[in-house]
Amino acid sequence: MPTSDLYDIELAMNDGTTRSFGDYRGSIVLVVNVASNCGFTPQYEGLERLYRKYEADGFVVLGVPCNQFMNQEPGTDEDIRAFCSMNFGVTFPLTRKADVRGKNQHPLYARLTQYKGAGLSKSVLPGLVRWNFEKFLINREGIIIDRFAPTVEPDAPEIAAAIESCRKAAA
């Protein structure tokens, strides 16, 4: 099986460490661009529940703080980490703040936004990230299998079904 080109992407983590997306090889990953001052910010709670529910099965939520949408993530990496921990008990990994679109778009998002798969949720079109809390689901082989609009809550049936599909495919 070919190696996913996502696995070659370097990630600067919120805690100051550097990782590779390849560290998530074999995991199911939900990548979400997040923000602390957005109407969708309460989704952090649902993302954490989802992470805890499936973590033992190799599921990861990867939060990517972004300040590109109405400056809704103005804090430092330390501010973001403290906010997420204190207000929502977030334990899933967070990257450093990154651009998800535009000329300084993070390489991860350059690849994610190319996704045009058949499983694309009806609520999101391929291309640019349009707002905070847009979600991309990547299977254990590093293949992008679905994309969900910010309005799709972490506990939505379509997200659970997509995760379960990934889990069954690996069984």
C-alpha cells in the first residue's frame, strides 16, 4: 500500500515540540481548525468527548488553532493551551497557531483542502476552509475520507458513522 503524503508533513505543536503527521500513522485522525472566541468554540467539549470515546482504538483529534477568521484566536500558544484545558478539559493534541488558507497556508491544509472524495458531506464543498471548526477525517492509511462543515457538531451521527467505518475497515 502506498504511503500517504500527509505523513511527510511537519507539525509544530502547541507545547513547543515538533512532530510529523507520520506520528499518527495507523491512527484515525480528525483534524479541526479551532478558535477560542468563536460561536463554535463550545465544540471543544464535544471534540474532547469524541477523543476520549475512541482514543483507545487509535483515534486522535488534532486541533489546529487559527486566527484567520475575524481574529477569533488572538492569544499566544500558551494562552490557547490554558484556555482549552481550563474551560473544556482538552487533552487532545494542539498545534501552534497556523494559517489554514492563503499564501501562508500550512502544508497540512494545502493537502486537506484538495480533498474531493465521494464521501464529501453535503454541507461542505471542496476547496478553501470557510470558517473555524471545519473537520477533516483521515483513516488509518492516511487517506482523507470525509470533510465536515463547522455546523456539524462533533457528536453528529455522520461523524460517528465515518469514524465507525474507519474502525471496521481496520478490523
